[in-house]
Amino acid sequence: MTAQIVLGNGVFFLGAVILVLLGLIRTKKNILIAQILQEVFMGVGMLILGGIAGFIVDTISIFRNLVCIRWNYTLKWKLIFIGAQVGLYAAFGTEGLYGWLPVVAMCLFAWYLDTENVILLKVLIAVMQLMWLVYDISIVNYVGMVVDVVSAVTNVVGIFLVRKKVKS
């Protein structure tokens, strides 16, 4: 394993630790702030691994969270963030079709972020994580692969838990 792969996965791991700790944070504002730090580590980790698309998406996510902290997340902001992700990857992306996977995933997330439908959001996140898994395999992001699988599985379990609660 090369030093670049070890370093990239190590930096990404710091973001994964923050991702896990997000479950302990109680307010939306503090969650968004912690996610910014998470996205910094994950984005830099992906950049070290050659993941331009992941870096672009994480950078846009940082700005999205800043907007969500300061203003209402409106249709205008959704379109701005979706356009920025697509435009920046089209201009600077180097991973070909694999690179479009996180871009499409995060465009879907940006579009549905404000939904009240928990099951829809969990299905979307599970599908997105599978898209990220293929991408992480392509850039040799071992930590990202584990995070993707665990996230997809926990969201599928969450769907069943929400459906079970609704039925009872």
C-alpha cells in the first residue's frame, strides 16, 4: 500500500469519526457545523486519493451547510448547489463516469434534503451510499467503503424501524 493511500484513508478516517459522533449532537445548527468539519477531512482525504469528484462534492456540501445555518434552504439554493456540483465536475473532474456517481448522489441529496418524508430520505441515502461505494472502490478509499456499506445498511434498517413504528 502506498503512502498516498494510507495518508488519504487516514485523513478520511478523521472525517468518519466525526460522522459517527454526529449522532450525539442534539441541535441542527451544531450538526451542520460538525458536518462542515467532517466534510473538510473527508474531502481532503479524497483529494489525496485522487478523488476530484468527492472533493468537489464535499466542498459544495460545506457551502450548503453554511447556507442552511444562516438562511432558509430554498429552491434557489438547491438549484445553485446542484448547478455548482455539475458544473465544477464537468470542468475539473478527472474520474470519468465513476466521478459522476457522487455528483449525482449529492445532487439528489441536495434536492430532497428538506423533505419531511423520513422513509424517502433513508431510501435515498441508502442508494446514494451504494453510488459512493462504487466511487470509493475506484479511488481505493478503504475507509470510505466501510462507511458506505455501514451507512447503507443502517438506513435500510432504519426504514424497517420507521415502517414498524408507523404500523403500531
